[in-house]
Amino acid sequence: MMPKFISIGQKILMLILALLFATVSILTIITLKDSQAEIEKFQVKSIAANVSDYHVINDLFITNATLWAENIIAQFANEPFPLDRLQQHLQEQLTYLRLNDQLADVWLYDALQQVQFTTVDSQQFNYVQPDFTPDFVKNRDYINLIYCQSECVHVLQIPILLADNRYGYMIFTIPMTHVLANLYNTTKAELGIVNIPGISGGELQANKIRLQPMTLSKQKARLKPIIDNIDPQLTLTSLMVNGTKIDINQRSYLITLIPLNPQQALPDQHYLMLVSEISDFFNAADRFTTGAIITAGLLFVGFGAIFYMFTHSYKVRLANLVERFPLINNHQYGQFKQKRLTRRSGFKDELDILDEAAEQLADELALLDQALKKDRKALEKIAMYDELTGLANRNMLNEHLRRSIAKYRRCNEGFCVILLDVDDFKKINDGQGHNVGDVLLQIVATVLASQISGEDLVCRFGGDEFVIVLSNIEKVESALVVWEKVQKRISEPVIIDNSQFHITVSAGMTMGDMIDPSVDELIRRSDTAMYRAKEKSGNVLRIYDDALNTEVQRKIDLEREAYEAIENGDFYLALQPLIDLKTLFLTGFEALLRWRHPEKGLISPGEFIPILEKSVFMLKLDYWVIERSFQVLKILDDEGYKQQTISINLSSAQFLDPVLCEFLQQMFKRYQISPSRIDLELTETTLVSDIHSTTKIMRDLRNLGVRISIDDFGTGYSSLSYLKSMPVNTIKIDRSFINGILKNQADKQIVHSTITMVHNMGMMVVAEGIEDVRQFNLLRDMKCDKAQGFYIAKPIPEYELMKTLPIMIKDNVWQASYADKVADNDKAVH
């Protein structure tokens, strides 16, 4: 037989009066217990609030004053006469500053502690002894004191650091009126400045408290009776820490005492007294306490037992449900059923129906959870994990980064993103096969996963790129510790199919503490830093910063403009003449690349070549220079200059390019130019990178019939020994040695010895950078073969070549008078 149903509302209705009285009794008792504590808390909180308000307002005021002073000091620090300019500015602004209570008086001292400027009649500083020690300027400290006489003022001393390590000092005073006015507006307390002469930290005698003259007469009249009622047994420390409550004329006041200058000795100390009226709070507390005691006495005894008897059962059952329902939310369905209370006989109510419904819900949710977990695991594996490595894929990375960004915004918890790329993976994958490449990626994935903690994430970003997200990273140094561990493990050799591999990775890192982080921006910054790291030799980490972003953006813009320039014909060659020092015969030219930008004008090669030489585009530009050089030679042929050669500088990438020889053969055929008229110039760095491979490539080029020169000889890995094994025709001595042959005996001896030894090996010598006739004649005496430089001729733009050559040479012989004329023109310009 089913028990009769009586609703819980009916049960509560029968006991509502008892419950109401009982509730009032319990709340009254609790309130009585907390009443006194609340009063004490209120007093402590009021004192703390007053002290805090004073310090905040005072610190804000001093900070603004200091910033004002530092700004005007910085404004004139680098001018020729900074103290004079500072004095002029202060004189111009003095009236305005005083009217706005921003400044009272000011003193300017130079490094010799002499007064350079003051706003008072007497130049003597009448407050405290200024600090003129060198450490004061070196540490860029400032001194802030409050000094009270007829009124209280802030005294600030600020160092003035000038150019050439010169310095000075600024001291100025500021009235405290703004501080007191803002403090009054904030606290609505009566304010007064007091001192207590003759006290040494013992008992506080009220009759010794003196209100200072700057306290208004109206305030003095209100504060004097309150001060007279202070307990004479109260200590100064207690008054400053705990304050004191004073009752006068049925009104209550809270007194707070704040030292204005804590570093000052007690007899001279001044204090800010705040007197806050707290009558309303204490009166309300007293009335409430009285009412609570009366109510509790009447109701607690009678209704407490009734309330407990009729509500205990409901309380237990409700508490059981409240305790159990979170278990459903946590998917702990077994524990939810185990903690269910045994049902007693009696009427069935809403709690029983709710309990039964909860049991059924738990059973159904348990079955649904099992199905969802099974499906979720399958979907997550497909959508969130990389099939080859088992690591998270890009989808999970994006989700993880979104959570990290949200956590950073909510809790300011830092994190960082590291993007890694396996160096030269394409060579391994193409050369050893995709199976070996897959195994290598799996090894890298295992290493990365072993170096992170549970809250971090390792993801295969795509191809041979991986991403590590490190959580709880506040400083770059913490992330670098993880990177060093990864780098150490990655560097260990691995064996795949009996072949040993040495893996290196290039990495870019960015911190997640940007102003408005986003997933795409974090990946972009890490990718930018990673590609800069790849420019090094491997196992390099580059950290993203604003300078890197600017540099990369500049490189991107320059590369884009260079692509447009080669299409629009903005690149051209400048040809620097090369003459035979013995016969003065014009033997040829060196082709130099120039770029005339349509908006920026002439861009220096020193600006664009270092940027472009690390891009794929540079190789295209190198081949453009070669073909353009052939075109210039063809023009020279047509004009009758059929004996001159042209020297072309080869970059390291172009020298090692397998198609170089084939391209040269095409040029010889297309323009009908003899190979002997082409001189390819290489740097020493290019030659010694791999002597065996370099020598082979040079022989292939020599077999075409071209000549090979070593450019800037003496500035790189100079060694005459390796030259004997290389098919080199010419050595070009760097201009840094030529510049010193007239003044530096060592440079002169080096040049002379180099010429002699190179001649003994059957090679020719070219001197670069000849700038006057004395260098020219000395090199002729040393039997140097050829020369180039501004004394002979500056590089001639290709479009002016045919106009300039008839002036510079006659019958293919260089005219010395041309160089003298150019030199005279240069002197006239300077």
C-alpha cells in the first residue's frame, strides 16, 4: 500500500510561525556574537582606509610633481646650457605653478653645489640639508620630505643628469593644500596638523598636542575639545596603530594620527590628525544589539526545540540531496546511489519524488556517458591527433592556444609558443626515402613529448614542423630551460636502417604576454622567429621581438620591391675601369650592381645586398647581372672596344649552383662573346668552405675558357698555400692594404710581398682602391700588374659609358690627365 501523500508545503505551513520565530532567534544570536567583532573591524577598517587614502593621495601628488620635474629636466638636458634653459622655463611658469599650488619655491644647484637659481630672496635653503653626494646622482634617487613651519610643504630634491656626465640638482617645495583638500573630499574627516613636543615614545599627554598654525581656525575650534578628551594614558604608538574612539555630547569620533615624515626624530615630528564622526554606526549597533537580546531571550528557548524537532528530518534529506547532486555533475553515478538515505515509513512528499527521479536520471546518464566516451575518443583521435606521430595536430593546437589565451586574460597566467623545424629534412626524405623520413619524425616527436609536463602540449604542425606550448611560463628563462633539454636530446645521433643521422632543429619562440594575443598572431610570430633561426647553422632558437618583426617586414618589402625593380628595369650596372699599370692600357671593367628606386632614389648596395643575398630572389638577380654584363660587352664590341674584359662578382650560392656552367655557355652562344673576356671574381670565404668541391667547380669553369680572380684578398682566410692547388688567374689585393701603403710600413711590406709571391706562382695582381697618384706610382714601382680605384675612374653608369670612354681613354690607353682633372674637381667640391 502506497503511503498517503502530504506535500511539503502543507507541512511547512503548519510550522511557519515556529520556523519564523526560530529563525529570528538564531539570527539574533549569531548577530550578537559578531556585533562586537564587527565594531572592532569597523574601527580598524576606518583607520586603515584613512591611512591608505592619505598615502595614496600623497604618493599620487608627489609622483605627479616628480614626473613634472623629470619631464622639464629631460626637455632641456641635452641643450648647450641646460641649467639656464631650465631657469628660464621656471621663471616663465612660476606664477602659473604657484596659482595652482603646484610649486612654492625652487632652487637650482650646479655640480659644485652653487645656487644657480632660486625664487626666494635669500639663496640659502632653509629646510633640510640637501644631499649633494655623487651616489645621489648615480642612483638617480630623489628625496621627498615634509617640513612644517608656518605651513607644511613637501620638499623634493631631484638629480639633474646632463650630457658629458655633468649634473646638477633641483630642490622645490610644494604646499600640502592639495593633498589635504583631496583627503577631505575623500574621507569627510576633520583634518589638522599637530606636533607633540617633548615626547619620546612613552605615555601620550593630551595637553602636549599642539595644533599647527596652518590648521584653520574653524577646524581648531572643533578639534580642541576632542583632543582634550584623549586618554592621557594612551601611548603614541597605540594612537597611530589603533586610533582611539572619543565620545563627546552623545557623539562618537574616531581619531587617527599619521606621521607626516616617519624618518624624522620624535621631538620634531609632525602628524596629520583625522577625526571621523562614527556616531551613526555606533548608535545603530547599540540599538540593534538591545533589540536582538530582547528578541532572543523571548523566542530562542520556546521555539528552538520546536524548530529542530519538525525540520531535522527535512534538513537531513535535503542535505543528502545537495551532497549527492554534484556527484552526477562529476559523472560519479555509483557513489550517488551508494549515499542515498534509507526511506522511512510515513507520508510521501516532494523530496521522495525528487530522490526517485534523481536515481532514474543517474542510471540514464551513466549509460549515455559510456556511449559518449566511446564516441568522443574515436572522434578526438581522428580530429585532434596526428596519425603518424600520435601527437596533437593543428586542430588541438588551436583549441589549446585558445584556452591558454583565455586563461592568460582571466588569471594573467603566462605561456609561450615554440615552433621547431627539422633542418635539412627534405634532403633526408628525398635521399633516404619517405620511410626513413617518417621514422625520423617519430623519433623527434618522442623526444619532444618526453621533455614537457602534463599541462604543456606538443603538436605536429605539419610536414617537419612541430609546436610546443609551455604553460605557467612567466619569464623567457623558464622556457629556455626546456629548450636546452630538447636541444640536448635532439642532438644525440640516431640510427635508422643501419644509417646514423645527426638531427638539428631551428626554433622560433614567442611569449603569450602580448596586449591582445590571438592564435594566428602567436603562430605567425613564432614562424617569423624560426625562419630567422634557420639562417644560422642549426640547433638555434630565436626569440621574437618588435625589432625582429620590423626587420622581417623590411626584408619582405625590400624583396617585393626588388622583384618589381628587375621587371621595371630599375637595376643597372656601374662599370669601374681596370688599367694595366705598365702600359696604361684599359684592360676592362668590374661590373657593380646598382638600384635606382623610383621613389627612394639610389639605394646603396650595402643596404639591399645583405638582405637579398639570403633570399631565393638573389640567385635570379645574380644571373641578371651576368647576362647584363654580356650585353654591355656586346655594346663595347659594336663601338670598337673589342679587347676589354668584364669582371663579375659571384655569390657563394651562384658559384655552387649546378646550372652556372650551362648558363654561361648559353650566354657565350647568344651574344658571341669570347670566354676569355669574362673574369669571375670569388671571395676567399667561398673558396675555403669546401676546398675539394670548390676546386672541382673552378676547373669546370676554367674549362669553359673564363678567367677566375680572388677578390678582396687578405681579408678572409688568407693562405697562399691553397692557391697553388686552385686554377686561379688573378689575385685582387683588398683596398684596406692599399690605403695604408703610404703611411704604414707593415701594409707596404705585405703588399710588396704578396705581389712578389703571386708573380712567382704565375698569377697576376690587381690593386683595388687607388685614390691618389702616390699610391699609383708606388704600385707601378712594385710591379703590380693592374689597378682600379677612384684616382683612375669612379664606377661609370652603363648608360653614360659610351659618353665617358672617349674622354677617359685615347687609343685604348688611359689618360693620366683625366685622373688629375677628376681629382681637381673633387678638391673643388670639398
